[in-house]
Amino acid sequence: MTCSKLFSGDLPELLNEIIQYLHDDYRSLHSCVLVNRTWCRLSIPLLWKNPFSVRDPKNRCYIEVYLSTLIEDYKKTLYQLLNRSDLFPSNTLFNYPSFIRSLNTYKIIHSIKGWCNDITNSSFYQPGSHLTKMILWSLFLIFIESGTKKLHSLEFSTFEFAADGYYDGIYELILHNPNFIRNIKDFKFELVKETNYLTRFLNCLCSNHNSISSLKLRFNSPCDDVYTLSRLFKSQKNLRKISLGPGIPLNHSLLFLKNSNCSNTLNTISFCGIDFKNISILSEAFNQLNVLESIHIIFCHSLDSKLNQQIKNITKPFKLRTLFLNELLEYEKFLIKKSGNYLENIGILNNYPRRLLEYVLKYCKNIKFVGRIVRLEEKSIDTLFNLIKNFSHTLNYLQLESRFSSMILQNLGQILPRRMKYFYLSLKYIEIRDLKVFFKNSQDIHFKKLSINNAKDEECRDIFPCIKKHIIKMKRVEFFSFSEHHRELIDLFDQKDEVKEFEQHGIRVLNHNCLYLTIFEYLDDDIE
């Protein structure tokens, strides 16, 4: 009886609670829309809360739906620029722009690029063009005029599109409509340089909005506007997470945190690409933060004796959760030992990782993410195997890159944890016999996301039929990507017939780049 009432829509409150669990499952939400009017009304807001974030969409018609709400003069201009006059629907069932909850300029611009290429059936389109700028500005105008009060996340990421004044029009729109950002909780600025409009925008933010919970700042060149940054920090009453990147004056920022309202609210602080050289008030600032639970150090510089002394002077536990290094220095042992069981995520890019792995084995007990272990030489592999076995109860995310494919495939399957949320494996010259051993030993492991990349040469046999056979037979992989490169990259995602066959067995194939998980994406998902 209850089930039939759910399908008929007689229990909307319960039905809404159930549909909310599908908030990131776009395929299921699309199916829900087709059940009946009630299901459609409850599912549409979730489908349209952030369509720009969908990876590898089958189409980007949502841009056409948004642009259809423009006044006719703007539409005519777009028709001329695109050389099309049949793009926009004349009627829509909902006020779709009002459902938007998250905006990221980087993702929007790439969606615009894909849409323009789709409708023109070519790849000539340049993402930094006047057309992009106009469509981007138009979309922000549409969202503002929709009257949405649900926008909770706004990210300006301008590194790839760095032309002077490129975003000034959007800043101007928001300056004239400050209510658009009144309910935002998450702000992120990754900017090439300061502009007058940016300073005005940040000052507007300080004056009109004091309830930001997550703030991320990164500049490609040093930020000299210390006064505005000070106002931004001091104006916030509920700042819980902050991420500081290059270009941010570190000593000043820590001083602002020390003297702001953050002492009893800030629980997460991330340092990304920061140079700790000349840091002088780290311990002083950290000793004032009473509820700090997570510290993340990612690809930072000058991790030296001066920084270690600052950390020694911190009277509270140093809860370092993430340590990703560009290279091994002589002071990482202190950081790992000091953080101990708090450390959960590790990775290294440019050095042989054996020493790092040994320190982690000795001092840590709660590793969840082993990421981007590159240059994995033969002497390190046994240490890595010991680490995987030692953390089998906590390890869920693993990224490995090595040229010793046979040694890894012959021994890895039997020691992996029984449930892996994410496993990325990039090897050289994979042999079929080694693959068969790996799949035989890992047949009881459930992989939510599995990504395999093979660097091959002309003499390598085709390994895809073997991979396909075992992945389908295992029935324990939810999302899968496979790519090979010799002279060019070949991605399984581009082979539509193969993709359909995998989907018939309940396995979703994604683009290799889309399935790749960075530590930044992992932390964004993990600490939300």
C-alpha cells in the first residue's frame, strides 16, 4: 500500500526525502522525471541545481534552455555569432535558472565550449573568445534575474582565461545585485591578478555577507591588497574551512585569523602551493584556534627546520590530515611523526617514495588515501605492499604509477582491501598473463571506480579483450575507464559500441580524465 502511494505521489514528503538520496545520480533522476507529475516536480530541482558539473554529458541542451529566457535582442546577437537561428526552445515547463545552487566559471566556460562545438559540429571554437564572454555574462544575468535564493557556492577560476577584464562584467552584475550572493556559503577565488572590480566585489562581500562557511583563495601573483583581505576575514562570523594558495600573504592571513571571529568556528585549514619561507606566527595563530580538526599541506615549499620549530611551539595537537609533497626533503619525518594517527592522505610526485612510505608505516595507523605515488621503483614496491596490507581496514583510495607492471600485477590483487572506492593504475607494457593473475586474485574485490592506463609499444599485444572479459565477468565494478597511449591516446570512452556493451552489464564507462581523482577533488568531496 505504501509503495503504491509513493508511486502515485500521495506521500510527497516521504517521496521527496527518498529522491534527495539520488541528488548526484543523474541517470536515476532522469528516470524519476518520467514517472508522473509529482515525481517530476521533485526531481527537476535536483537535476538542474548544477548541470555544469556533469562530466561527459550526452548533450548540453541546458545551455539552450537557459539562453531561451534572454530578451530577443540578445538572442539575435547570439544567432548572428553562431550562424544559427533555431537554437532556443520557445516554451519551458519550469523556471529552470531559479534551481541553480552552484556556479563555477571554469566549468561553465568548458560547458560553453562543448556546446558551441556541438551545435557547429566542429572543434574550431576558442574558449577565450568574445562569444564565450557574452554567453558567460548572459548566463549570470539569467541566474540573477531568475530571483534564485538557493545559490550556495560560487567559484571564480580565471587561470585559463586570463584576459584583462574578462570577468569585470560579471563582477559589475553582482555589485548591482548583491542579494544574488546573500545566501552563499562557499566562495572560491583562483585569480590571475587583482583588478579594481575584484577589490570592489570583495568589499561588497564584506559589507553584505558575513556567513561564509568555506573560503578558498589563490592568486597567480602576490596579492598586495592586505586591507581588503583583512576585512574579508574579520567580517565572517561562521568561517569553518579556509584554503590558502599561492599569492596569499601568509603571515598576514594567519594574523587575520588570529584576530578574527574564527577562533571558535574554524575547523579546517588547507595550505596549497604555499611557500612557508619566513613564516613567523604559525604557532601563535594555531594556538588561538580552539576547534581546529583538520590541517592539509599540499605541494607546499620550504618545509624546513624553521617551520618545524613553529609546529613544535603549537600547544594543541597538530592534526595534519593530508601531506602531499613535490619531493622528499629532510624534514618530512618530523611532520609525519608529529601528526601520527591523524594523518590520512599521503602522496609524492617527484622523488622515489620508499622513505616516505617507511615513515608512514612506522608512525601512522589511519591512512585512507594513497595518491599519486609516481616513480615507484622496484625497491619501493615491497614497502608499498606492506603499507597496503597494514592499512587494509582504512585504505579506500589508491593511485599507482610504475614501469614494473609485472611485479605489481602478480602481487597486488591478493592484498587490496575488499572494498575500494577508487583505484587508479597506470603501468607500462602490461602483459596479458599478468593481467589474468591480477583479475583472478582480485575477483572478490568491489571497485566503485576503477581506472587502468597502459603505456604500450608496437610489440605489445592487445590487452583490452582480456580486461573487458574479466571486468564484465567480475560484476564488481561500478565506474570504469581504460586508456592506452603509444603515439596517441586511445580512450575506451570514445568507442561507443563498447561503452554500450559495458552499460548493458551495469558498468558505466567514463572518460579517462573525468575518472581521474585529484587530492583537491577528494578533499572537496570528503569535507563538505
